[in-house]
Amino acid sequence: MTPASERIERDGMGAIAVPAERLWGAQTQRPLHHFPYGQAMPAAIVHAFGWLKAACAQVNAELGRLDPQLSALIVTAADQVAAGELDQEFPLKVWQTGSGTQTNMNVNEVIANRANEMLGAKLGSKAPVHPNDHVNMSQSSNDCFPTAMHIAAGEEIARLLDPSLAHLQNALQ
């Protein structure tokens, strides 16, 4: 990569180069290096994270913990994730550390950067929407990842299994 096609992001581990056009940040870029092999995270889980993050932003706004304007931006970006409009921004593999922290952070970074981009802010600025302070407010990867898996499982059952069972039932009758 050339310097013009990168931006430098910083996190608790230091600085890291991230492709300039990507909505993800440092917390996504690091696992791309450390966990490069295997299957991609299923889109159903990523989409479920979108629904989860939108719901959390709405609740945090209702509780007075999150500014309603930031909540609205987060919900809009999270809805884009849920709709599959940003699927190219989720490059992580299923093989990562146990709690799904990298995927949770990938979602947080993408939503924050998309929200900021809608306001004309620079990617990686973490302002006015911050991935941890706003998108991940009052959440834990240990709760978010299993919840997203349950949402995804329910959606996939409704989308794939239920119609197949109905078809089987009709064929047997």
C-alpha cells in the first residue's frame, strides 16, 4: 500500500496503518494480520449485529445516556449493516479469540465511521461518534456476540428452515 491509500489509526496497542477507504479501524486491522485464515464471519451474524447495535443505541438514548442525534446516526448506520449494504467492511474470519471481541469491535468501528462519514467527518476521526464510547455503550463482547448469534440463528431458521419444512410437509401430505 502506498501512504496515500492508508490512514494511521491508534488504539491501546499503538499506531497501525488501515486502508484509507475502509470503514473499519485499528481493532479490525490487527486481527486481519493475526487471524488471516479460515472462513469469513457469516453475513447473518454481521447483519444481526446491526439490529443489536441499533436497538442498543435506541435504548441508550431513551435512558438519557446517549445524545439522541448521535443515537439516530448510529441507528441509521447500524440499519445499513443489518441490510447488508456494508458487507464488504467485515473481513474478519470465524477463527479469532473466544469472545468475538474482534467482530464486535469491527461492527463498532464500521458503524462509528459510517455515522461520522454521513456528517462529513474524516474516517478514523472517532468524532462525533466514537466506536467504544457511543456505539458500544454499556455493552460487552461477551454479551453482544452470543446475542448476535441467537438473532442470526432465529433469522436463518425463519428464512431457510421454515420454508423447507413447509415444503416437506406439503410433499408428505
